[in-house]
Amino acid sequence: MKFFKAIIVLTAIVAASAGYYYYSNQVEIETIELTSPNNLPLDEDIHVRLNKAADAYVEYWKEDGGQVHQTVVSKSSLNHNFHLLTLEPNSSYKFRVVIDQMIPVKSSEQSFKTRPQSPWMVHDWIKGDHPHDEKALGNGLVLLCYRGYPGYMAMVDGKGTIRWYWQDEKLGVRLASLTPRGTILALLAPASKDEFNKPNQPSKKSTNASYYLRSGRIGFVGGTVLVEIDLTGKEITRIDLDKKGIVMHHDVQMDKQNNIVGIVRDFRIDDRPGHPKDTLWGDAILTMDTKGNVLKKWSPWKKWDIQNDKKLDSLKHDRFHFNTISFDRDSNYLTSSPIENQVWKIDAKTGDILWKLGKDGDFKLKEKDLFYFQHAPHITKTGELLLFDNGDFSPRDSTTANKQSRAIAFNLDQKNKTATLAYAAPIPKKQFTARMGSAYELENGNLLQTSSKTGSVLITDKKGKVLWELNAYFIPYRALYVSEGIWNKYRKN
């Protein structure tokens, strides 16, 4: 009996001590203030002040129901700022502040309403008479870049609602990429910076097909400013490429060391015997730090045999036309030379071209697996080399009716130089695109394909069946998939 009395007394003492500690250290919410950053209809900031330092977070959800989201926990502080991102415009939300302690303390439910979308951002992205299964996209978003004025980047959900955007008042957004640290790199430039010419049709003896050639130091999609922003829209860095005399184009990525790697215009002087002196234009891969300091440059001109290059005279203004920079699993470069109908792997340290995949390359491919004027080759999470095969100038495009673009993926044995087809997903012939375009694999296994010239972004299965279609009012250079997980820095689920 004495033992049980002792237990009861001890329990009472512990409970009293806990109660005393709780009430003597009780944390209360003093103020809650809401602001809309930059008056955007898609963001809301909640500023919370406590009477004592404590951990806190916010739960929020649409007023008409749906998933309850939670921000990440803001650690011990008197003042907390919470960013609610990817909200829907003109929608009512509820939220409550939660003090994160042994016994959580929740505020009463409060509400706010986002303002209507800006008129210039309103567009019928999804057409009812086109495939529009929003589940095909999963919980991710599609990132598009607009190179007109004002230039912007927008993320659209499966319903065709813009859930995030960032814009620049003076420059167009040429292209963008996601970085390993969860930010966005964007290449900006005025539209008038493009320089190109259209050559005469080739003679019957010519080995080169006719296409719009870049010319001069700018060429197509030349960028003048590079900017990195986080998902709250905060500008982390801005590099004026124009002042540095750098013309970056077609692609820019961030490597695992957080250095910026991009495709730039490059040249050498034509010193072939019997040829007039001239500037031979091509491309290079440039690496710089986030302050804009150039770290290194790889140029194919250093090892290119111009003496025996039979294509050089007709392609001297745009010899390689690189349109991609990506990284293999060993961190070496992958780039695309559509003029050669090849993907190249380059040793990032030595500059040696390790192999070429494609027509007349180092891997033996079946005729049906060859690709033409391709874009966006990269290694998927499961290890395949995936690219967008534009299909232009291929033996299959003798008539307009036969032209067809597709996503195509290979399993590569790089040691033995063998390539086997993993899958090929052709898009409808009406959405053939001779230039630009991209293909990326979604988390659910579907493919996000961009038909740039027709303004279409498609989600297909790996056989090419169209499940969802986005209709752009401009030419998107490419569309990127933004997984839901990228927002984990700002919200828990």
C-alpha cells in the first residue's frame, strides 16, 4: 500500500512541476500580420510575433476544402515570417498559427483572400476539346519562359492555373533551369539582340541542309543578363554578361559545386592555306562562379581539324550550334550538336571528346533509332539518355506529312559503346517542331514534351499517347517539370 501511495505522490509532484513549467513559460501570440509581397496574387506572407521565443509553423488550406499544407518549422524566435507560395488567384484561404511545443498551441482559424490574376497573365492555357487529364502531371508544375515584354517565368498546374510567376520589367526571359540548391537560373535579353540570316537553298551537290544560321557574336537566343532567384522571387545574384563581353545562349545550368555552366559564342580565325582570313564562329562551354568570375572555358576549336572539315565553308558562321549543356553521372559534360545530329560527351577536366552518339558516331544505332536536329539530351534519374528528336532533315521528312518529332531514350554501355533503345514516344504529326523543344520524364513515368513552333506542351506516356496538352500564346523554347518536392524548403507538405 505504501508503494502505491508513493507512486501517486510522485505522479502528483511531476504533474505539478510540469504544470508550473508550462504556465510559467506559457507562450502567447501577440500579433499576426498579413502582407502580399509585390502585390502578387499567388503569394502571402504571414508575420507572427510571440511574447516569448518559441518554434512555430503555419497550417493553411483553401476555404472550400482540400489539402492542408504546413510550412516548415521556424525555429525559436520572437518574430517569425512564413511564406505561403503557389496559392491560387482570387481564392479564399484559412490558416492558423501553431506554437510547436510539447503541447502545441494553435491560434483560432483566420482567413485571407488572394487578389485576381493580373490581366496580362490571364490566358486559356487548357482547352476543353484537347486532352486535359490533370492527373497526368501529378502534383508538379510546368515552368514556361516568356521572352516578350514584360518578360516572365510562370509555373502552371494541371488545371491550367498559374501558381507562381516572376517577371522582369525591362528584359525578356529567354530560358531558365532549376539548380541543385532549389533556385532558378534565368537568362534574360531584349528580343532585338538576335542576329541571324537565311542562306540560299543548297545546291544539289551540297552536303548540308538549309536552315536559319546564327551570325555574328550574338546569334539566336543570345542572353545579356543572368539572374538567379529563389522561389520567393528574391534575387540572389544578377550578372551583366553584356558588360563582360560574354554571349550566353540556348542553355545554362548550375553544377554540383554551385558554379554556373553555359553555352557561349566562340570563334577562331580561319588560317587554312588558300582561304581568305575570316572569323569562324562556333560555341564553347563556359564555367563561372556566381559572382560572374570566369573559371574555365572549353572550346572545340582547340582540337578541331579545320583543314579536313568539308562542312566548314558552308557553316563557318555557326559550325557546331550547341543547344544543350547537361551533366552525366560522373559530372562530365553532355552537349548537343544538331548540325551533326549527335550528342557529345566531353571530359570536363581535359576537354577531350569522350564519345559521340548519333549519326556517324561512336555507337552503332539502328536506322530507326537515329535522331535529327535534336535538343535537350540529359541523363534521367533512372540512368537513360533522354533527348527530344526534332526529326528535321531526316530521311523520314521527305514530305510535310512525314515530319514527326519525338522523345527518345537510350540505355548506354559507355565502355563497350553500345546503345539500346529504351523507348520512343512520337508526338502527333500536327505538332512537329523543326526547332527548339524538349522532353523530360515526370516522377510518375510520363513524359513532358515541348512542341515549340506550335506553342504546345504535351504530357504523353512512353508510347506517345497524349494525356494532357497546354496551349501557349507564344513560342516556348522549352518547358520544365517542377516537382512538388522543390517547395520543401518553404513548406512541409
